[in-house]
Amino acid sequence: MLIVLLAALLQTPQSSPPAVRTVTKGPMSEIESPRQSAVRSADEWSALWKTHDPGGQMPAIDFSREMVVAVFLGSRPTGGYGVEIVRAVGNSGTLVVEYRETAPSPDAIAAQILTAPYHLAAIPKHDGEVRFLKVAK
């Protein structure tokens, strides 16, 4: 019986994390406060885009298959800051979106300009809860 159970476990396909496709990423968003968002509809996408980049061309997203996850770091005092969504992992009905933040080293020469780094990514549609988790490098 144990051998049958082990064989069944070994043959069970392992699900891989959903693919993360960058929609846009950069150092300057109009969203100046830290924020994470999960966008599941065209109306939500339009509202977020108008806040993030009011004059920019909004990328097309097929919300029947995908959703957008977004991380905005908010205002930063210099250049050299960044954010990257690294993966999305399903866990008991909850999707966890993992992201990394980067900052200039203390001895770096950074542009003395306010920035507001962001990363918007498309992932396969998920109807359950979405949580965001900052992970270490």
C-alpha cells in the first residue's frame, strides 16, 4: 500500500508558479504613496492607469485570461531605487505576489531627483485573495 501511495505522489504533476509578464516598469509613477494592487477588470485597469500615467498610452490586457498586479514604492528622494515583481505563487486559494525592492548603496552617487518606482505585471487570472510579500534579494 505504501508503494502505491508513493508512486501516485511521484506521478502527480507539480504545478508551476504562474508566469509573470512585465506590462511596464520604471522609476517614475504619478502614484507617490506606497501601494500594491490586483486589477481584474478593464474598468479597474483604466482607473489605475489614469492615476499612474495620465498622459500615457494604456497597454491592452485580456482580462478574460489575465489580471494585473502592481507594486508602487511611492516617492523616493533620489534615483537608484527600484522594484521588481519576481513571482506569483498559489497557496490554498491565495495568490502571493512576491516582489523585491532595491535601493542605492550608501556610498553610491545617485541622481538628486525625486522618483516613484513601480512594476506592473500581467499574470494568469486568479479569482481568490491576492497578497503581496516583500522578499529579500
